[in-house]
Amino acid sequence: MKKIINSILFTCVALSLFGQLDKGDILIKNGTVITITNGVLEETDVLIQNGKITRIGKNLRTPSGTKEVDATGMHVMPGIIDAHSHIAIDAVNEATNPVTAEVFTGDAINPLDISIYRALAGGVTSSHAMHGSANAIGGQCETIKHHYGSYNPEDLRMVGAPRTIKFALGENPMRVHGEGRGIQPRTRMGVEQVFRKAFSEAKVYMKAWEKYNNEKNTNPKASAPEYSYRLQTLADILTGDVIIHCHSYRADEILMLMNVCKDFGIKRLCFQHVNEGFKVAPELAEFGATASVFADWWAYKFEVYYSTAYNASILTRNGVVTSINSDSGELIRHLYHEAGKTQRYGDLSDNEALSLITINPAKQLGVEDRIGSLEVGKDGDVAIFKGHPLSVYAIPQMTIVDGIVRFDINMDPADVRMDVNPEEDLPAFFLEVKEYDNCMQGVHHQHLFFHRH
Amino acid sequence: MKKHPTLFGLICLLVIPSFLWAQTNNDELRPVTRTYALTQANIVTEPGKMIEGATIVIKDGLISAIGKNVKIPIDAQVLKADSMYIYAGFIEGLSHTGIPKAEAQSGRGGRGGGPQAPQVKDPGSPPNDLAGITPEKNLAASLKPSDKSIADMRKLGFTAANVVPNGQMLPGQGALVLLHGDNADKMILKDQTAFFSQLVGARRMYPATVIAVIAKWRELYRQAELAQAHEKAYKKSPGGMSRPSYDPVLQAFYPVINKEQSVFMKASDIKSAYRALSLQKEFDLPMVIAELKQGWHVADELSKRDIPVLLSMDLPEDKKGKGGKKGGKKGDAKKEEAKKEDPFKAEREALEKRKMKALKEHWTQAGNMEKAGVIFGFSTLDVKSKDVKANLRKMIENGLSEDAALAALTTTPAKMLGVSDMLGTVAAGKIANLVVTDQPYFEEKSNVRYVFVEGNKFEFEAKKPAKKSDHNAKVVVAGKWTYSFEAMGQNMDGILELVDNDGDISGSITNTAMGNKSTIETAELNGNELSFSIKIDGGGQTVMIEYNLVIEGDNMEGTVSAGQFGTFDLEGERIGTPNK
Amino acid sequence: MKFTIKILAFLMLGLSTLSTYGQQVSKPVRGTFALTNATIETITNGSVQGTLVIENGNISAIGPNVAIPPDAKVVDCSGLFVYPGLIDGGTQLGLVEVSSVSLTADANEIGDIKPEMQALTAVNPNATAIPVTRVEGVTTTLVAPVGGTIPGTASLINLVGYTPDQMFAGFKGVVVNYPSAGRRGRRDRRTDEERKKQEEKQLKKLNDLWDNLSLYHKLDSAAKAGSGEDLDYNPKMEALLPVIRGEMPILLEVNQASAIESAIKWVGEKKVKAIFTGVAEGWRVADKIAAANIPVVTGPVFSMPTRTSDRYDTPYANAGKMHKAGVKVAIRSNDTENVRNLPYNAGFAAAYGMGKEAALKAVTIVPAEIFGVADRLGSLEKGKSATLFVTDGDPFETKTHVKHLFIDGWNVPLDSRHIRLYNEFLERSPGLEK
């Protein structure tokens, strides 16, 4: 049945519009290779061919025509993955409706965003370009690769990555819709009902299509139900095609969504921010839900007041697959440092801490077979550091995406803008004020009752 | 004293009831004949082809004959076109010409300028018309024959335009409009020429963002496919089948689905261009990408996929080159002295270089499209009419061939719009849309002398050099003058009465629209230069209006400045001697 | 209205929890302590292997062979390091509890010029973030109001005490936001021209204020000398008198290069004692700041480049570049609840050109000198305040743990809500079962 519906459906998986992006060949020689899944290998080489890791070993022969990088004394780790960001997209929130499952950030990729380069300069090779948290059911998100330098948005899509969608609980959807417009949800009770209603309607929708598809060949009088891109997307969640990434803070609401998912048979669930995840870590582990958290953000609004910087450690120790994310164009530049904080707050081992920004976010995005560790057959996404990446003194030296060097500290051209305003003499001075709740980008001011400072 | 509205308020008042002016045209002289013969002209019949010293005959709105030895009909008005150049009338590939500006601002573009967003009860599912989804909307309702933009574009040689309504995501249907006439319906040469779309959201209601606009596009397209299939089946045999619902929005998609009508997608910047291309690919849409400004990155792709485009005629200017030191207003006052020891000189130079490169990329876009083999015309959604010719020249200076430029103005849009048998070239039997210039059109000093729109003649003076001020000249200022100027797209006129008491100038000025008289102040005559000002008082705010004029015999010209509202060109003529 | 009630409800909930919480963190104790077998990083006198003795709130001895007082509690610091407490030169710690709940946010009073607003008044000694901050080694912070041309008067506080007065660490300064045409955050939609105009307007306002202040100062001096009339109550002028008398510096927030240059001139003209804060584009005009001999409190180091054409690492490298040019540079977090990240700000500055030694000074002795409290804080020296912490490694490294903490002689337990939640939930009981 799914197949039949899909036949008339748009699939938002990339269309590989303009042919394949170039994939690179490169040999990284003699580094301290942090594989994540297979320990740390001293004085080891990593060979990438046609964008894939083909060999990891000592004293590899350089295939002719392959670029060599000397990583002696350097740390070589998998490219860092950010499971929650809003860089490289032009629209974050379609805040007009509590349910906007059909919108897709992948339709608004901005390859010109300078934040991509700045993320690369922090070793980050992939990120999850998410819809915001204005709506209980926000939009679908895109997993991107940081191919800064290409003008074509298609080149940034991680082809083959599973579809994901942003949900949101608590204050943000309550503020935008309940307080802002006087429509549900205004409470956490209301938020639950938004989900139950949406999924129930999606079930009815699926059934109607199933009926139509079953009889359309035999009954010439059968007419198709009204097509709804929104309900279809929700149906795709029910059938397991789309991973839910849910903006959440409080323990009660986290439990609520797990209950809803249980009732509707949904299994693929990652909680985002999830500041009080530590309180329900056993429940998260039992459900198989994962958690993508801040290293230490708290207290910027009431629902994050009872947080602890030990969140990631408690979750990890309780068997929850956990990642550290940025949700910020600033933090994404030093996720390796954010991960390091779990060693102060909870004594995670080096490998546990680095897993938070590599293999674990890869699992949450459903791409752990492709990225997140240095293994033969995986994508050639690599970050090279001077100093151990968890040290505060570490300096990213080179970042490679699909075998292509996208950042090299020795060849940093300073001005890396891709889009230059021909009528502006000097790029304007712009002091970025630290802003929390980047998930609320694009939401009109009338819905933001708080002002930081 | 009577309170006057501010000039701005006045202009706002003027914008709306402009039909009042249309009425005054009743006593305009009608042409005696609609048959014309232009003789001894250089006729550029199509890009790259010219007949020298030929005659062209226009009759009943059509080109009836072209050649060196054609017979001139007896009823023809003969226009000596010796050494003039005749081209097919230009076609705007996509434009808002003839659509009043007030409506034009209802889009998202102007921050704060447009009207307030309409209030809806549920911004999550607003009615289609408020959400900017009116693909079924016909153009005629929005077209205003007296809109000044029609004359502005015609003056440049444009005789037809593929006009689309303003709006957001799906503003409505385009129509090919002849740029002359007083009846919107009759001006339309061809209807349903474009399914106009923009990646522009509605204001504070769904779809508000580009992601929702694209999602909505997908949904409507799929719904329309199903609706069309349902309708077909129902028509064949309605018995026992549920009735298809009437939905004009979906019905408007059918010609696109059936590839009978192209989507004209406005996509100026490079990101929009790629988004448009993605959508095109996804549904294999018949598509023209319009108002393209950063197309150089996709030139090869467009060529490979045979997707026609309409390049924007709007080009960025080199602000520094134009305004002198204007560029340095970055808060670095006293920059000059600091410059010597500026440790960031290299940085500034590099930034300047990148800016110049970006400018060059815009300027060379058309030439590069030509080289890449892309099919292109021009659209005029964003350009100001006064910049059109200079921008065309800039494109040519930067690599666009004149033939390709002419093709983009004539044959290509004609083909794109399916009217090649009517427009686009100078050939017997075609509609007499022509532009006649005193030098080749793309020469800097060329002047458009005649424009014909369906055989209707519009004549223009060669641009005369501006009157020179001369502080030693002696002129008589006293007398009664009429004056007129255009402010924000509307004509303002009135009477200026000047009295000269041995060099002491005084007088008054009226304004037809305001129906009042103001006393002129601080009048000063310096040679042939006259300056004065008036004050108008609007709601407690005094607005000073300054006039700077040059007088030559019984003519005057110059400028009128109304502070922040702008400076406008004024012309005047003496209509009576003063009563001493 | 409805919304106000909601906020009030939030607030009451917050406060009631706070008050119980204040009692939950275990008590600091004062006494005589001997930290033995330690590596003592004095900052001003190098590294000393030995013992540090704390008596009556002060450091009474440091050295390899010092006598341990008989009543001293001996803390064996084998393998551990002692550092002076870190000083954050700019925060809103204690002024803001939950930033989105406006009635818990006391940093930004209404008005544009309000030097009479005293940050010290509104510091909540029981703020949850205070223990969270100090257990990471940040013992002393400048608490500064924000908003407007003159947001108010900032105070330096030590992060221990039950009343603001107990916490006061001996420095106050008037915060002044130097007018700038730069954009303020991504929601700043003003055009270039609007911003430029506003900058000029604000600068004129500031200059007018100073003219008034000079006059007030003159009349006030006359009145005090008995040769003039008493002046009407004027809290703004009163608050600024110490500034014009040269007794109190202003903390001049300035970031854009052109504004920094203008501010240098302004400070020279007005002859005020100034400390520059923020100074995001200081690297562009570092020589000029050095020549003007104006000290700088810069940060956060974790911030975005100020122009799209800037190198990605300019904010990391800024402090180091100014330091190399000879500017006296302290580092701030400019944070509220995450002032605990001050050492990491310094660590990044160290890595990107400043070097570890200078970066460590930039969060210890340099801010102490800038704020005029170097006789008490900023280094480990005999006679200075016993404000220090003990670690098992480099205090900038995330792997390092703070082992002991003393502020103003108080032995502060390593306890905070974050730690308590960790202890409670690491192995939750009951777990899954009911």
C-alpha cells in the first residue's frame, strides 16, 4: 500500500539534479587516528579515494595522483556532526500553524551561508539543518554536508540520509500559538492533543487512500481522496519513513511524547535539547529514544531552569545514545570543545566524549553507516587537529568532506564570502548578540514576549 | 489661513483619482490617418539583417509593405526617415507595466512601505486570495491603461509587454499587452500567456516562508493532477461517480500540467534560481525563469536543459564610481588622513576588488548567457525605466552582442510567448509595432523618434541639451507661466505669476490639484537663473518647496525640490504678459 | 494582563524554589587552612612547590617550608595546583535569574541615562547560578547593568556571602555604552543611515550630559565649599560625580573599530578614567588603544566575527592581538548563567595567540589591577585575600576538576544545583519500576 501511495507522491529525497559532485582522493599520513569505533591508532594513514575511505593502516602507498597530507603529530578524527543547527537555510520557522509537517528546510538550503565555512573551521562536516520550534509539528529537516564553495544547494544535501522532521514541545509552541494567537496549544496538555489529532487524521487519510488504491483498478467510479501533503507526511512518520527530532525540555513532556509514539507505533525518536532528559534517562533508554543536548545551556527560560550540565553524562551512563549539538552558528564552531565539557561534568572518557559529536549524532540522523567514524567504506569526512580535539588548546587544521579539502588553516583566504553585494563597499559591522532560542528564528516579534536584555 | 495638505499627502491623493485627468484628454487631436509611410530608412528587419534606404508602409495597424520600391498609398502620411533606423517594437518578456504602483507594493518587498498585512482569523489556513494564491486571476482587472509606466516604457521603444499581476506566490495569469490604448481588454493581444509564480510568502499567514511556498506548490500541483483526472473521468461518464468539486485554483494548473502553458517563475538571485530549477525538475514543468540577476552560475545548466530565461534589466551600479567619495561614509570620518597609515589598506583593496568583480559578474551576465547558448529575453519587473537603455549599453559593453541584445528584445520574447507570427520582426503582414531611432538604438546618443503600436504613431523629440544657466544673460521673468512636473508618477501643474519690480521679484504660484495659491518667497534672479521657494503647511508641519529654474525666452525649465519627498524636473511656458 | 499574571506565577514559583534552594547548598566555613604539597601558581611570583596557609580570610604564608599553624586544617594537595580565583570582568550574574521571565531579570532598567542604578542593589546572593559558577573556579565577577547609553553602576563581587555588602569586592564603575553605528544583533533592522543618525544623536546626548556634569561639579564644589547654593536632588549627577572627580572609572562599552578610535579621542577630551569593554574590533586598532594607555576588558571570546569578510578566528585571536600590541587586556564572559565558561574563553584566547601565561593573567591579576583591587585579589601573595581554588590540572582544560575552593577565606563546599541533580539522577532510584 505504501508503495502505491508513494507512486503518486513526491519524495523529498534529493534529486541529484545536476550530476554528481566531485569526490576527492587524499592520503592523510602518519596521524594519531581516532577512529571512534575501533580505538586510537598511532602513526597511521587514512586513504580516501573517490570520496570514500578505502584503507586505514601504517605506511600506505600513495596512489599516483593522490594528494598527500602530512598529519605527523596531529590528531585525525571523523568529521564532526551537528545534530541540531539552523545554518545554511533561508527559512527556519513556518510559524503560521501548529502543524506544518509538509514544509521542508531542504527546499531553502543556502549554500552561500558563511556559517558553513566557520563550522568547517571547527571540524564540522555535516549538520542537521532543522526547522524551528514554533510549531508542535514543525517541518521536515535536511541533513547536509558542508560543501562550502558550491553554489548548488543540491551539492549540500546528504543524498540517501533518512527523512527527519522537527517536533516541538513546551513553551515555544505554547507561546506562538496559544499566547500569540489564542489557539491551541496553550498548555502542555494541548500540545499532546495536537499530536494525537494529527496522527489520528493521518491514519484516516492512509485508510482512505488504501481503499482508493485497492479499488481503483476494478471500480472505474472510484475517485481519489483529496491529496494532502501534510497528512501524507504524517503518514510517512507512522510508516517509519521519517525520524522525529523533538525539541523538548521538561521530563513530563518528554514522557508524554514517548507515550504518544507508543500509541501510534512510532519508534524512531530523537529528543532535541532535552534538558531534563537526565530525569527520565531510564525511560528514554527503554524506549530506545536518543537525546541531542547542549553541553551547558540552561536558565535562559523557565523550562530549562532545573537543568544540569551533567545531562549528557547521566544520559550516556544510562545507555541513551546522546549527542552534543550547537543550535547556534557560534557554538557549531567549537563543538569539540562543547563535547569536552562532559569530561568536567561527568567524567566521560575521551572516546565517549568524542562519540557525542561523531557516531552518536550519526545514529540519530540514521547515517551511522556512512559517517561518524573512521572506517573503511565510510565517507571521507575527516577533521585534523593540532592537539587533542578535547583540549581547550586544540586548533583545527584541516577539514575534509567527501575527500575534498574544504578548510585548510594554512590556506585560509580570510574573506571567504561566496556572495558579495556589489553595491556595498565594506561588509557591515555586525556585533552578534548571544541569542538563545535560535529555534525561534523567523518568528514574528509579537510572539516573542521576552527580550534578553 | 487655510491649511494645505503636505506634498506627500497631496501626492497620495493624486494617485487615486487619476481618472479625473483622463477626462481632460477629450479634446486631444485625433490622428488624421492611420496609414503611414516611412521612407529612406535603415530597416533592421530582424537581428543581424538590415535593408538600407527602404520604405515601410503601415496600414490598419499592420505592416503592409517593406522595400526599396514600394508604392506609397494615397492616404499615407509620409514621414521622412532618412538615415533613421527602424526596428521591430520591443517586447518586455515579463513586466508589471500598466499595473499601478500602489498595487505593486502589496508584495513583500518594500519594508514598511506596503499596506498592513490583512488580519485573518486562522493564519494557518487563510483564504487563497489573502494567501497570495490566485493563479486563476486574469490580468485585465489589474491593468490600468492610463498608468504612466506604459508611456514610460513605450518611450524607450517597448510596444508590447507580457504583463503579470502583482502579488505573492501565485499572483495570476499573464497577458501580452500592447502598450497603447484606453481599454484594458482591447489592449490585450493574447491572454493566458504566463502562469506567474514567485517564491514569495504571504504576510504572517500560511504560506509565509519559502519552504511553505514550495510545499504548497507541490500540494496544489498534485491536487490539480488528481482533480483533472477526476474531471475527465466524470465528463466521460458521470453516472455513479462523485461530483468533482469546482476549484478555479486547481483548474488554473491544468494548462501547466498539460504543458500548454509555461510557469514564469521570478527567481532573481542564485538561490532562487536553483530552487526554481529544482521545482522544474521535480514536475518536469514547462518553465521560464524570470528576472534573473545572478544566473551565471547556472548558465550551462540552463543551456543544457533548454530552459529559457528572462534576464533582469536591473543592474547594480558602481556607487563609488558614481557618487565620488560616497562609498566612504562607513563612519570612518576623517578617513583621508588615516588612509596613509591604514594598516588595513590591503584588506580594503581586496574588498574593493571583490566588489568590482561582483559588479562585473552582474554586468557580464547577459554576454555570458549568450556565450553559453541560453535562450534569453528581458524582464522589467525591477528596473526603473530611466535605467533601461544605460543598462542595455552596459551589458553590451560587457560582452553582449548587439544582435543578441536585439533578439532578446524582439524575436526571443515573441517566440517565448508564441506570437512570432504577429510580433518580433519587421515583416509585411505583422502587427505594426515599430521603434524608429535617429541613430542605431544601442548608440549612446541615439534618440527614439517614433514608436508605433499597432500602427498608432507616437512621436518624440530628439533630446535637446539642457538649458544652460548664464549669469550674464538678461531675461524677462515677469508674466504668467504655466508649469508642470511629474512627482511620483503623477503630473502636477498650475500657474506661476511673476512680477518684476526693478529686480525685486515677487509673485504667486497655484497648483491645480491643491486648488490653492502660495506666495513665493526669497525669489532671486541671477542672469537667467531664477530661484524661489514656497512654504506649504500641512497639519502643523511646514514643508519648504524650492524651485530652481533657467529661463530662455518664453520657456523655463529646472527643478523643484520638496525636501525628503524628492526633486523633480519642471518645465514651463509663458502664456501671458504681466499686468503692470 | 493575563500575561502579567502568568509571569507573576512563574516568578513566585521561581522564588519559592530559590529560597528553599539557598538553604540546600551546604554552608561555607571560615578558619585556618594549610594547603600542603601543592604546586602554587602565584601568577605574580611564578610557581611555588609547597604550602599555602590561610588565616583570618587572608593568605598568611606561601612557600616550600612554611610553618603550619597548629589549629590549621591540613588539606593535602599532592599532585594538585593552586590558582588565584578567576575574575570575570563583565557579567550579569546574580542580576538575572531566568532571562525569558522578565520579572526575574534585573539588569536593564527603563531609561537611557541612569548611572544611579546600582547593580549591587539587585544582586541576588541566592541566585542559583552563583554556586554553579564558583565551583568551576570563578570566584569574582563584575556585575554590570545593561541597556541604554548609561545602564548604571557596576560592582565587583565575590561569589560568597548572604548580603550584597558581604559580597562586594571593592570596585564600582559607571557603565557607558559608547554610541556606535554598528548593528545590534540580527533583529536590528535599522538602515545604515538610521544607525548613523542615531549614533550622532547619542553622541551629542552624551556630550551634553558631560557639559551638564561639569557645571554640576563646579556648582557642587562651590556649594560644598560653602560659597554657593545647595543644589536640587539630582541622582544622575550625584552618581556621576565620582567619575568627573576622577575617583571612579567608566566602563566604556565599545566594539566597532571606528567607534573605538572615536572613544579614545572622547576619553582624552573629557579626561575621564576609562576602561574599554567589549572591544570586539580591538585588533584593528590595537596600537591606538595601547598608545592611549586605556585598559581593556574584552569578550566573550566565543563570539562571531563582526564582519562577514573577517577571518573565522578573529574573535578568538582578538585578545592576543591586543596583548601583543601592548594593551592591558582582561577577558570577560559577558554571560549570566554560564559565567563558568570564563576559563574556556581564556583557553581559546591562549590557543589563538595570547599564550597560556597572558591568558591566565587576563582572568586574574590583570582584571584585579584594572579594577584597582590587586592588593586583595588576582594573585597568590602573602597578605592578600584567600580567594583561590585547587585543581587537578590546567584550569582552562575541560578535563580538569576543581578540588577545593576558598573565597575571601571561606572554604566553599563544591556544591551546586547542577551537581546535586547529577548526584540524584546518575542512578535514579526508583529506576523504571514503580
